[in-house]
Amino acid sequence: MDLNSVPPLILAVDDNDQNLNFLRICLRNAGYRVNTASDGHAALDQVESHRPDLILLDVMMPGISGFEVCRRLKDNEETWFIPVVIITALADPESRLTGIESGADDFITKPFNKPELLTRVKSLLRMKTLYDELDTAQNVVFTLVLALEAKDPYLQGHAERVGRFSECTAQEMGFSESDQRTIKFAGILHDIGKIGIKDEVLKKTGALSPEDWAEMKKHPEIGEKICLPLRATKQLLPIIRH
């Protein structure tokens, strides 16, 4: 764990005080910050007030079950990306299927195995970090796209339209959902390099001179350079460049 960063915050949810105490001690000794809740409603309140990086969620609780809590979190666009580990003494396939349907990211069976618990927590937190990096990168590049569209009224909404059209085309061609998202993202970013083109060329209403065309044709290369430092957009570079 990076000693210069704030430790991840984990929310442990269980109606059994002994289990909560074990999780609290185990996770804090591993360097994590820990909040706790003893029922589903308290867990949802905790998520709203102190957004955790990961949730360890017991299934059998008074009020609403862990499955229902997980379902509500995954149905909420503000919380769906938080990894949820279902804690259960139920090892039957039906319970696991219910957990999967509710959107759980992983399962841990009671009684707890400390090394397994910490390994799974570490793995899911790594995935959360990668998602956060992707989300930050997307925010950066989408802000640039909006800045570009603000420079030219003709371009307003153009990037989003191209992205949607590209995604639909990829879907019709049978691409995987992951590839569809990649192609949509590339469609949105395809003109991002125009932010580096001179305004007098970009906004010119008449025919472009040979010099203007030479300037305009630089935008794919500029777009590639803009996105190059962003890890989340590396797979898009060939599409943006060509």
C-alpha cells in the first residue's frame, strides 16, 4: 500500500458483533480504514455519507437482506462501481446465483479465512483503482471534447452522435460489448485533435486553401498526442490516428 496515499475505506456489514469485530481488526491491521454497519439500511446510509472503496456485505441480516442491498447499490449510477463482496454461510449454488444476479463482484464463505479475505480485498481494490483511473481519464478527454465543441457551433453534439452511430454499427457487426464501448469512445474522441487547429482554419466557412488543408490534416496526429499519456485510451490510439 502507498504510504503517501489515503488508505482505502472498506465498509463491513454484518449483524453479528463478533464477525464485525474480526473484520474490523483484520482489515485495520492490514492498513485499511474501516467503517461498519449492522443492517442493510445502516449500510445504505453509510454509503451515502462516507462513500467506501469496497463493501463486505453479509447476506442474512434483519430488515433487508445483503442481496437486496447489493441490488440497490448496483442499480444506482452513483454506486454501481463500488466492489461488493458477499459474505455468506450459504454455500449452495442457488445462493451464489442470487448473489450474481444482484451484481456481487465476489463471494467469501464463513467461517472466514484471513489470507483469502485479504487477498480478495486487495484484488478488488486494485480493480477499483483501475476503474477510477479510467473514469478520471474519461473526464479529462470529454472535457476537451466539450471545449472543442464550444469553439465551433457546428460541432455541438457531433462527437456524441458519432459515438452512438459507431456503437450501433459495431453492435450490428457482432462485436463484443467491450469492443462496442471502445469503438463508441473512439467515435466520441475522433475529432479531439481539432482543439489544436487554428481557429481561423477551424471556423472558416469558405473553401480551404492547400495550406488550410495541411493544417486541418494534422488533427488526427494531435489527437493521438493528447490521448497518448492516458492509460485508459491507449487501445483507442490507432482509431484516433487513422
